[in-house]
Amino acid sequence: MTGGVIERARWRDVFGHAEFRALFLAGVLSVAGDQLARVALSVLVFDRTSSAGLTALTYALTYIPDLLFGPLLSGIADRYPRRTVMIVTDVARAILVAAMAIHALPLIAVIALLIALQACGSPFNAARAATLPAVLPGDHYVLGKAANDMVVQFSQVLGFGFGGAVVVAVGTSGGLLLDAATFVLSALLVVFGVHRRPTPNGGQTSHGTNAPATNYFRDLAAGFSLVARTPQLRTLVLLATIAGFYVTVEGLAVPYAHEIGRGTTAAGFLLAASPAGAVLGMWLITKWQPEQRLRLLGPLAVLACVPLVFCIDAPGLLLSVALWALSGLASAYHLPTSAAFVQAVPDAQRGQAFGVASTALKSSQGIGILLAGLLADRWSPSVAVGTMGAIGTCAALLAGSAWARARRAANEIPAN
């Protein structure tokens, strides 16, 4: 920081932190493992049942536990040393995935293991997210999160094809065992690459007493209360939930492609457009000064929705891809939004607050896709995309205005 102004970090500064390199590689392995598991399990279920419905249900189950267990289990990252939480959950996931590879296991048992696997991901992700600000100071954290988010987006573009090739080469059981190996490697990276740190709240509750198990749900409620009563945190979550309007393109890509007279290949281009645009957007945002990023959160949230309004007349493939890519480009505002959120939360409550925000985001995405599907059944995919884009634009304007007011109020508070 120079003269009160936060200096923009450089990539070589961020990757110069040895702990970050370990956490980054652990995150890459976790994402790769998740993608591989989804492909392998989809193939496994379809081979056993020949049912597209059960296969789709199994795939959906890889997301649902995050909504159910996210706020409940993320607080574990605040009650125990975060390094320990990451190691234990990685080892647990390795064991669960390895068990899924057993051929004689009944399908219902595989599904139960899958739910447990995804549930373990909530405390791991919360612990990792809460550790990053301690490893990366100031603007280094923003670039570190950008590197992580870019990997996630690239995995959406490339991961499924790579996962399919792996499953074809080694079979479903082999793919699941490889997935188990990624979690073991992730645990080893944390063991040898991340420093030991004490429990964030020193083993005490927010009231200063020893933390018995009976106070867990009180702490859970405290996480929700912290977000709800803090204007900056509340408005950052509102900005994040705007994703529920523009993420609808993912759920409607296939029917939209058929509506404009194209097939499955075109749907692939449409699906790739948004994450590809997001990767470019994140790279561009890291070139901006920190203050500029925060000032433009509202306008970028609006821009993420506006291009979809022009899809209401079902334009051709090239224009649709361009509009969806522009929406993805602007959606990169999530990077500084989530970074500002985590940095604004007291360290002792970062895990729980992360779980609250993550659940709000994923819930908005699930509800948005569901609503868009209902609209598409009633009218058409293009009308659904355009309508959600228009409603999202209005919602983004309101959320952006609330964020601007919260920032002004915070800046007007005199320093004591």
C-alpha cells in the first residue's frame, strides 16, 4: 500500500507465495477429481440401468448436497484448524470415491457415498477459501482467486471431454480410483505445503466461552446474522445472486440450439461461450486498479444480463455465441465481488460466511435455471433467455445501487 492506495499485484508476486502454490494445486486436483467423478458416475449409472432419467438424477446429486450442507458444514472451517479440516476431508473423499469403484456395490449405496462425498466438499472449500486471505495479503488475494476461478472455468470447457477420454481408457472403476488419487495428492500438498495455524477463534465462540457442540447452531445463525446485518456483505451477496439470471443459458443451451435450427454441436459452442468469456473477463479485471474494480461491480452485473435480452428473437448461432460470450465476460465481476466479501469478514467467521454466500449463489442459480425451464416450456427457449435477461438487468440495477450506497456509507464513517 502506498499513500493509502492499494497497489495492484502482479502474477509473479502471487505465485511467489509457496503456500499459495500448494493451495492452488490442491484446488486444481479437487476440481479435476470432481469432473472425473461426474463423468465416471454418469457412465456407471447408465451402464447399470440404461436409464437416462437415473443418469441425470445422479449427475444432479453432485450439486444438491452443496445446497443442503453448505451453510451447515462450512462452519467447521471456523471451529477447527483449517489445515486439518482440508487434510481430513481430502482423505475422507479419497476413501469414499475408492469405495464407489467396488463393482459389487448396489446402486443405492453408490448414491449414498456420492452424497457423503459432496458433503465433504463444503468444509474443504470453506477452509481453503478462508485460508487464502491469510496466505495472500491485499491485492495478491484477488489475483490468487482469479487464478483459481480461471481453472474452474477452464475445467468446464475442457474437463468433461478429458474425463470422458479417461473413462474410455481405464473404465469407470479405474476413473474413480484416479479420482481418489487426486484427493490423496491434494491432502499431501496441504500436509507439506501449508503452515499450521491455530483455530481462528482460539477454540471459543463469539461470546468468548469455550465452544461446546451445543453452540454450533448458534454459530450457524451468527453467520447468517453477520451477512444480513452488514450492508456491504449483504449487498455483495445480492450482486452475486444476479448469476441466477444469466446462468440460465447453461440449462437452455440444447433446446435453444435446436430452436435456432442447429444441433448438439452448436449447443457445445453455446455452452463454451460463457465460461470462455468469463476467463477473458477475469484476466482483464486483474489489470484494473482495486478501487476501479469495486466501483464497477454494479455496471458489470448489469452488463452480464443485458446481452441476453437480445436473444429473445432467437438470433443465429454466431450472434448468440457472441452475446453469451459478452455476458460471460461481464460475469467476471464475481471475482472482485467474492474477494471483497471474504476480505470484509472477520477471520473467525470466514468459513461460515463463505458457506452462507456460496449457498445463496448456488440457490439463485438453481432457482433461475428452474424458472427459465418453466418459461421455455410455456413459450420458447429464446423468450425464456431474453425474459430472464430483462428481469436480471432490473435486479442488477437495484443491487448495484444498493452496493454503491453501502460503499458511500462505509467511506463516510469517521476513523476513531
